[in-house]
Amino acid sequence: MVAPYSAYLRVYEPLAAFPEPERSHWADYVRDVHTRRVWGSGTTAELTAEEQRVALEGILATPPEPAPPHESEDAFVAEIDGIPVVCPRQTRLRCWSALAEMRREFPPVVLDAFWPKVVLAQAEADHDRWRSRNPDVQPHIHSSTWHVPMRWFVLFSQEERVLVAPAGDGAGGPGELYYRTPMVQARRRVARALRVLRDTLEEGALITGLEQLGRWLEEFHPRAMVELDFGGLVRLIPSGDLVEERTAEHVAEGLTALAAGDGARASEAYRRITERWSAVRALEHAS
């Protein structure tokens, strides 16, 4: 089992951001990660692959489970200046969100090919009941298959990029690639980008998507950390291209050019971005 061809945008919050009894649970969890390495012994890719395996078991069960019956008690754990921060997996909430997105994108006849109507109806009812009791809870993780949305790169600078080489002979995988930045910096970059785009472009999907991203970030603790993880997409990008991956830099160049009224330079930056990702996105339709 390998990680799916997805990228992930995660928010890690300090323990103080969580109400009790969640705070105590995550404090114990962090202690376990540091002492017994529970769910912390593998790479992020390995942990994501394990999550994928469990999800597939649920989908292939009889009857199928489009969402697990209970919320995950696991999380990704990192540190900011020696202080632990936690990104809850929220597997059940993310499954419900994915089902809602599928309902918006596909007609019922397509959904019926995946799950029985009664199973989907039950999952939707469970989600509605949970949401009525937890109206303010947001997913800490967004995912994107086959590509990284351009708006995600707005949150980061090229200097925040980290490429982790594969362990040993590389038999375990191609390594990892991720960006990390403080929440305050991510919010500042979104605000700056929105000012530029609103001044230079007509209202459209790019501005709307960035506005939604900004509202999502506002739901979290100001001392949180934001991470863009390329996930399983690193397996689709040649190692040389991974080393030279500079999309965040090109996005920043394009915004600077737009702010300066330099349409030619902005177009060139956009061309570099689309060329970088068009070959990866094309694999979605390969057979």
C-alpha cells in the first residue's frame, strides 16, 4: 500500500487551541509519540498510506462504510520552536466532506454505482446530526488529487520548501516534499494576494478560491502552523524536477508582476506553473 496521488494542506495547532477533554487527549498523544512513537514512527507518506488502507477496507466491506463509525483519535504531530503542534486526522469528518463534494459534482446515477442509496442517506444523516452539535468545527486537512491547487502556493515562500531524500537505497519511496509556514505569515500572504488580484483581475474562480482559503485559515489558532505536503504526488514527478520544484516562487513572481502592471511577466510565470503541472494532471485520465 502506497500513499494516494494526493497533496495535503494541513493546519497544526498548539495544544492550547483545543478545548477539554480534547486538549488532554492530544497532550497524552504527543507524549506517546515522543516516548513510544505511537503513529509517529513512520514518515508522513507512510501514515497517509495506512489511512488509505483503512479507508479502502471500509469501502469494500459489506455493507460498505463511506465514513467510519467513529472519529479518528490519531493526528500528525510536529514542533514549532520546540513546542508541539497537532493536526487531528478527522478521518470521519473528511469522508463526510468528500461525500458532500461528490454529491455536488456527480449526478445520482453515478453515486449509485459507488454506494447503495440507503448507505449514502445514512451517512448524510449522520453528518447532519454531527454538524448540528458541532457547527464550528473545521477540518484541519484539505486534500487535492492529481495536482496542487495554485492558490495553496500563495501561502508559502520558496525558502520554506523542504525536500526529504528517500531513506537508504530509496526502495521505500521517492522521499517527501513539503512547505511549512507560521499561520500569521500564511494569512498575511493571502491578504496581500487578494489585494493584488482584486485590483488587476475580474472576479472569478481564482479570487473566490483564495477567499475561501483565507476564511478557512481564520478559523484556527494564530500560532498554528500551515503545511503543504506533496504526498503521493512525489511519485509522479521525476526526481530532477522535484529538486527544481519552484512553483511557490513562480506564484510570487506572478503576483509581483500583476501588482507592477507587468502583464507579460505575469503571463510568463503562469506559463511556467501550468507547464510544470500539466503532465502530472494528465495522468488522471491515463489508462
